[in-house]
Amino acid sequence: MTPSVLSVRQAMQADPVLVPSDCPVRDVLDLMNLQRIGSVLVVDPTDRLLGIFTERDLLRRVATAETIQWRDLPVSQWMTTNPHTIEPELGWEQAIEAMQRLKVRHLPVLEEGRVIGLVSTRILMASRAEYLNERVDNRTRELRSSNEALMARDSEVLHNLRAAGRLQTKLLLPRTPPDWPELKWAFHYAALDHLGGDYYDFATPGADHLGILIADASGHSVAAAMVAVMARFAFGEVANGTISPGQVLSEMNRRLMDVAEERFVTAFYGVLNRRTRVFRYSNAGHPYPVWYQAKTGTVKEIAAQGFLLGIMPDEVYSEREVILEPGDAIAFHTDGLVEARNEIGEQYGSERLMECMSRAASKSETTLRDEILADQREFSSDVPLSDDLTLVVCRVE
């Protein structure tokens, strides 16, 4: 059995809290506080599902309650009736997809019409991690049985990681950007391990608009890669529907809440209007891109403030804009570039990046990319990178 076949039955909470429909809201809240849970299922005497009551139901209805005695009302008056449900034999990936599509955080699990469990984004991610950890532990014990088995298993794991890395690259990184002749591109992507948390992507929310996203899930390897894939799906679902970069980041942030767990995502997203050359952008805690302005021969950072994705609910991302001119160049990057260190612990830093950009900005986009990477490698000498590194260079023709 492979990790991808983890089912809802294996991941669900098998003993969800069930309450009768006439149970007062007061008692339900006491029960939720006591057990530290965010939802209860409302059932009839035969355990058939009548509805679900969550913290969202409470907040939504308290604000419009017409009586101060609302705590004495039966939970049936405040629950969500006819909630979405899920079958126990569906897979983990299908459950995650269903929650994102239905925009819910909890799904009762029904079998033959009766409640047998409950899944939430938190439960699914925790179960997935526990399932993978258990598999790793079991595999480790097996590999210790003999050196031959160890080598065989190690080879298998390495093969799978490489395959996963290739699959992740196909999922996260577009092969080529949209074909706009006035823009020339050069790319560099280097994951620290076989799997990484960096990615970049493009969107075309309109015939005259092109969006560019660069993002970084905290950490690296498997955990970061899983969060990066989730962020990539969230971006793909919203970016082509609006030219507002702030709205895209806000929606990504909302979809990543309670899914990324302790991890977070930084992101910079900008949308270029090819007719006006206005580049409108928002930032979610990501390193500032570096912009060479051909008209003045100066280099500056494209700065904007914004909180990390997946941490603060209902975060609003402000928008700023600049006008790009022919000859301009922008270097989008992740922190793996500027946080690279040399043998005495110094960071490469944004100032060195800007100095290199200033020296090489008049050259082609591929040469500019290569000189930035060469400058960073020369600075770091033989000190290996400690994070994924992504660099995207764009030149305006």
C-alpha cells in the first residue's frame, strides 16, 4: 500500500461528538469547549445526520440573534442543515479536493445513511502526517534487518523521491510563460532536496494582462512540497478570474488557512497591463524583486508590505504599481538567493544582488540570470546552499 491510498476511513475521527437536535446551544458550547473541538454533529435517535453545528454557525448567528436567551435555543435552530458529506472509502486527495471545492472545513462521514465519523482539514493533514511517519518508522525497522535490504530500500526511496521531484516540477513550474514578444524570460530553479517549496507561475486574467507569481513554502523537502502544491492549486483556481493581485493573495490566504498547519507561504504577485505597461503588485512577506530602470540607469526594489499566507485569517493585501519601460529588467527571487552565506556566515543579501543587477542589467535576460547566479556562487565559495533557490528574470523589450 502506498501513501496515496490513505482513505477517509483511515484518516477520519471515528468517534465524533453527536448531539440530539433538542440539545440547548448552551450545552453544545460547553461540550465543544470541554473537548476543544470546532464542530458537533446533530443526529436523530438512530444516528442519522440532521445537521452540523460549527464555530462559524455560532459566530454567524450570534451577530443576528434577536434575543439574549439564545443560549437556551435548541441547536437545531442554529445548525447548518443538509451539510455536505463524504463516503468513507474515498481517498485522502479526494477529501482535500472536496473541501476546497465546497469551501468547508468539516465533512461528516456517512455509511448506509448513518454517521460513522468526521473529517476536517486539520484531521486530514494530521492523519496524513501520522500515516507517513508510521510508514517511515515501519520501513526503517524493515531496512535494519540486513545491509542488503537497506541498500535495496534506500535505492527505492531515492528513486521515488526523484520521481516525486520530477512530478512536482511538472505540477509547480510552467514549461514556458505566455508568448508576449515584448517580454523575455530566463529561469533558474534549484531545490535543496529532491522536493522543494519554491515555485513560480503565470496567469492570464485578461487578453491584455499577464500575472507572475513567485512563492516559497517554509522549509524544504516533502513537507514544504506538500504546502507548495496546495498553494499552487489555490492560485490556479483564482488568478485567471481577476486582475487584482491583492484579491488573489487574499483568496490564497483564505484557502491555506488551517491547511498549511505550522507552515506558511511567502508570495509576490504582480499583474502587467501590456497596453499601459502598468505593473500592479502585492506582497505576502516575500523578498522584494529587484528592478532595473533603463531610463535612469538605477536599480531599486519593488517594495510592498503584506503578511505571510496561511497565518492571519481575513488578511487584506494592499496594492501598489509601477510603470515599466522598454529596456527595464526585473529579477524575481526567493530567499534562497539573498540568504546564501559565505564561509564566515555573511549573507549574500539584497545589496549585493542590486549591485550585480546594476553591472549586468544591459545584457540579455539569460546573461543577466547567469551573472547573478555566478556572483552569488563566487560570494558563497564552497559553502552549500541551505534553502531552495529560484530566480526569474524578466526583460521588457
